[in-house]
Amino acid sequence: MRLYNSLSREKDLFVLPTDRPVTLYVCGVTPYDTTHIGHARTFLIFDLLVRFLRWHGAEVRYCQNVTDVDDPLFERAARDGVSWQDLAEHQTQQLLADYAALNILMPTYFPRASEEIGTMIVIIERLIELGHAYVVAGNVYFSVQSDPDFGKMARMGYDELLAVANQRGNNPSDPFKRDPLDFVLWQTGKPGDPTWPSPWGLGRPGWHIECSAMATRYLGEQIDIHGGGADLIFPHHPCEIAQIEPVTGKRPFVQIWMHTGLVWLDGEKMSKSLGNLVFARDALKEHSADTLRWYLFSQPYRQEFDYQRAEVAHAAEAVRLLHMALDLEGGAGPVLAPDVPRAEFLAALEDDLNTPTALAVLHMMAGSVVSAAADGANVTGYQQTLRDLAQILGMVL
Ligand SMILES: [Zn+2]
């Protein structure tokens, strides 16, 4: 199949390995708030990818982390006067309940960053030995000047990289940094933040090192596919590459980098600060998991998705037709053959998970069942194919 790789900016050929499992790592959530539709879209896309790879006969090892060492979690816990552990545990359980309600398969590995600190420390020590990192006052920074390829995925000049990093949590005025774009591998943190012992004193890891550590620990030094939301194209994913490739000595760390477009709401960017988040569990009160899945798959995954509440009803109609087509009884007339639409459906998914085309094929097939059954055709085999294909998309039916 072909999958769009954010590093090559091409649809790269992905050949299923025959002698080992496919490895997939997807950056997970910081557990301080409930799953919103933007998270849901990302995890639904990778759920589809896992189902499709398994349908092809591949064994898939899928690791998705929980970022339970992160500023927003600590800030929310302090604001609400609860322990960060309790908040993280409660929100992680909510996330898992949302996954179950959305028919999202559990990842093979679901590690929590707070339980993986030792792996991170080993990588950071090695980066210091190799001259890629330096220690100042109990903090350890990655030196971006030590990596001529730093940030390649973003295809931006230095000033633009710095501006984007600053929007996404970088502190350019940290007096200990040699370069304002250098990023934290280990930090003393703010007073009150949780700390762990390390060779550099009590502190905690930076965000980026968490994913490099968990990805390599659970999936190996080189992995097939690594994904996340498009906001991770910089700085998070290039930082992951920069800090792990020198340590393993293996390139590339990842064969294919996949990113899902961000989700908007009725034409506005969906964000905490605007207060217009749609939570998965609220959407599920009004719509079935199949309807939400159909709706969120109705546009190409790499594009930004404008969640329009009025549009979800159209997806519900399409899902109703699908269910109806699967429930009909045909006649003893000519057999309706599914081979052509089946091939079209599979070809669509093999083309970088082209879900809009795949849905159009399913919709057409559902319509064919309804009209052929009315004419007395034998639709049993066709219905079975329709059901199988819908289940690759993760429909509950
Ligand atoms: Zn990550």
C-alpha cells in the first residue's frame, strides 16, 4: 500500500514485512481532560490502519503512550487540588471508556511516561556522552546545532522553526540554553512539580524524550510507522528523530511518518482556549459510534476537518442505509456479484487510506443491495462482502 510520509512528502510504498510484525507508534494524550473529537479522529484513523494491516494478514504491534508527565496535567491537578496521579488515572480510564464506546481497538502496548523514566535517563546519558546534549544547573538540553538535519521534516528556516516552537511550549529566553531552539531533555521543573532522581539531580524528563524512549523500548530501534496529529510535525517529531538516531546509530528511526489534520468546529479552530471542544462522549449521546466514524472518515485524513454539527445527520442517513442493506433478505434470482466494488474499496484504502472513496463504494454497495433485493436477486454473498468491508473500517454494525 502507499502511505503519505511527512518526511519525504510523497506517498511512499509500504511493503508488509513477511518475517516480523509491523510496528506502529502513535503519540497519545496528556490525560487531564476528556477525549475530544480531534483526538478521536486521529485515533480512529490509526484504528483503521491497524484493522486494514491485520486484514492483510500482518501481525501489528501498536504502541500508544499516555503522556502523564507534562505541564498541562500538573497545572490542572494543582488548580483542582488533586494529585496528578489520581487525575491522570481517572482521565486515562475515561479515555479507555471512550475508546470502547467508539469501537477503537486497544493498542498492544499502552505505556505511561511516568513508569518509563529509567529508559529516558539512559538515552539522555548517551546523548551527553556523544556531545549532542549538555548539562546546566540540573537541566539537560539537546543541542540543535549538533544536528545539521534538525527539523528537516518541517522544511522551514531557523527563524520559522523557532517561532513555531515558541508557540508550542518552547522557552526561548531560558538563560541556560546555548541556542534558543535547544530543547529540554531533563529539567528541574517548577516548584511543586513531581520529580524523579537522576544523575543530574531531582527532576523530570522533557516531553519529546518520553516518546523516543517508549517507542524504542516497546517496538525496537527502528519502527515502521509513527503517527500523530499534524501539530506534531514540529517540534515534537523532529525532536524525537534528533535525539534517538545518534543513540541507536540507526537511520531512519521511522520509515513512514503519518499525520492527521486538525479538527475545527463549525469553521472555528477547536481549542481549549476558545472553549468550543466537542467531547467524544457528548457526541456519542447524540450519534452512534458508526455514525461518528462514518462522518470523521468522510474527508481525507490529512486535511483539516471542519466538524459541522448539521452535517453529522448526513452520515447518520448513510449508516442507516448500510444497516438496512445488511438486514434485507434477497430472493432466489441472479446472484449480485461484489468483486468489482470490493476491489475498488480495497484500492481506495491502499491509496493512503482514501476513506472518502471507500465510503462512497460502501454507500453505492448498500444502494445496490436495496434495489437488487427488491428485484428478487440473490444478495447474500454481496451482503457478506459489504459487512466484511465495513468492518475493516471498524463499523460496529
Ligand atoms: Zn510523542
